[in-house]
Amino acid sequence: MRMYHRVSLYNVPHITFYALKLPLYVFYYLKSRVLKTENHFPEIMSLLNVLRVECANYDKVDERGKHSLKCYYRYDEKCIYVKLRFYKKVNKEEYANFRNSIDIHCDYGISNLSVKNGYFHFVIYMRTEPIYSYEIDNYKMSVGTYYKGLYYWQFSKYPHMLAIGDTGQGKSVFIRYILNSLLSAQFDVWCVDGKKIDYANDEYRFTRYVANDVIKASVIELLYDFRDEMQVRYDQMRKNGIRNYYEDRSLKPVFLLIDEYLTIVETAEKKELTEIKKLISEIIWLGRAAGYFLIITMQRADAKYIDGAIRDNFACRVVVGKASKESYMMIFNKNVKGFEIGRAWLQINNDMEIISIPHYKEFE
């Protein structure tokens, strides 16, 4: 592991800072040319400059010449790791203000604060190029790329996905990446097409497909059939003396995609809406052990149709691109900074990561 370096608290002009880093710049440039890899050092250098400037802004020197904080960093080609400590006793809000000052000045992902050995830590993430491949088995699947490589959703342990994304933010591309993975594994995938056109040309790829209509009879029928097949699997599992589908390798996970959920429920009659929500609740609460998993997409978070009790049972939550503060608060219970198209915040259980999404417009 690389050693931490201390941030100099003596303010110098920007040109002096970059001149001092020039030998490292040349080294990383030559290294990238020889190894034919991307050179992230200019981005790293820019962020280190932001870090030292913010340290200078927050630092105070007393009459004895003692500084009020100390800050250390280390970096690799994908992250800058920062640890910070104020000499005087301050509350956590002061550390959060420092972290937020860094966040304001850079268009990168940045982690929340954590505390270790008396220091407050956070991580600044480089832009991650998406990996154009996917991996999947009976228990987990890749859902994007993060700074360590492919990021996995272990659906057998953390079931059901809720994906939010405004128009043009990359939600459909994200779902096509997910579907490419599921279909490549030859898993059964059912689909309710909220807009009636997004998957109409690919109907044959799904085990069952219905297009949303003014009358929700076909949607409700599909939900009943999915629920009933789940119950049949439970009967089979009970007969075989197992508690989870993956104890029998012949049992494969089954997925139901409800795309553009709001377009379905907002045009439903009151009785239809009650029935739809009831069936979705059954699938959410009973699906994990049987291996029946739900993926719901929405353009915006709406507590009217996805209330807290249901939302809390989506162990995997994704917000693609930029979204409203209300959406972030509903999905993550915190306000976070959005991204450009093709990047997303993803939370599995309580762990949040920033992922990049391969640009799949079509199915492979």
C-alpha cells in the first residue's frame, strides 16, 4: 500500500505547485505511453491542487506558529485517499464542510466521511471508464464498473432493484446492460413495458411480455401469473426440503422488469392500483428465498406509489445521472451530488458506490 503524504500548509502560487509536480507528470506520461494505458495524473494533480488550497483556506496559525489542521493523502490511478484532523476540538460538521468544499470544486465522485484512528477519511474517485462486459451466475451479477473493476449485485442476498432516472440520463442504457447480462445467462425474464414501445421489438426475448394499456387487465394478469409461479416454486422447495432456491442448482433465478412504473400506476383506476400494489408487495416480501426478483424503473421517486414499507425492501437502489433532491432523499435518505449521463449512485444494503455504465443501446 502506498504511503500517505502530508499536504503542505504553506500557500504557494498555482504555477509553483504545478512546476514542482512536473517531474512526476513527465514520469506518468512516459509510463502511460509505454504501457499504453490512460494517464490519470493530470486529473490527480488538479485535485491535489484543490486539496492544498482548501487546506490553506481552513488552516489557522496561532501566535506560536502552530497550524490548526493536518491533512494527508495518497493516490493511485483511480482514487485519492484523504485523511484529515483538526488540532482543536471541532464537531463533525466542520469536517463535513471541508469535504463539501472539495466536492464543490471537482466534478468527481466523493465518498462520505468515515472515522478511523482519530482521523476523518474520505475518498475522491477518478472518472472510471466502463467495462464492456458482464458477469452473472445464480447468485450475483455485474451492474456496472467502479474504481476496482466490475461491481456486483448479489441479488440472492440483497433482492430487488429500484432504478430512478430522468429522461435522457441513461436509465434505459443501464437497464439494457442488466438485460444483456440476464439474457446471456438464459434466465427467465418477464417484462411489463410501461411505454409500450421500449421493448416492443424485443418481445420474443422475454419469457412473458405485456405492454401497458389504459386498461390494466393484462398487466395484472401477468403479475398474478408471476406470483403464482413463485408459489409453485415454494411448493417444490418444500417438497425437496430446502429453504432457498440456490440450494438446488437446477433452480434458476427469475426476474420481472416493470419499466416506467409511474406510467402504469398513474393511469390506473383506484381498484387496479390497489391490486397492482398488493401483488408487487407479495413478490417483494416472498421473492428472495424462491429466487423471484423484481426490477422496477421510474423517472422520478414518488412516495405515493412506492411507500416506505415497500421501498425499504428494495435492497439495490440506483439513481442514474442527475435527479432531483427529492429523489435522492427518497432513495438514499440523503442528498448527494448527481453526475453526467452514464454514471450513477448505487446503494446495496447500506453500501453506496459510484458506477459507470457501458453504453448498450441494443441487445447483444
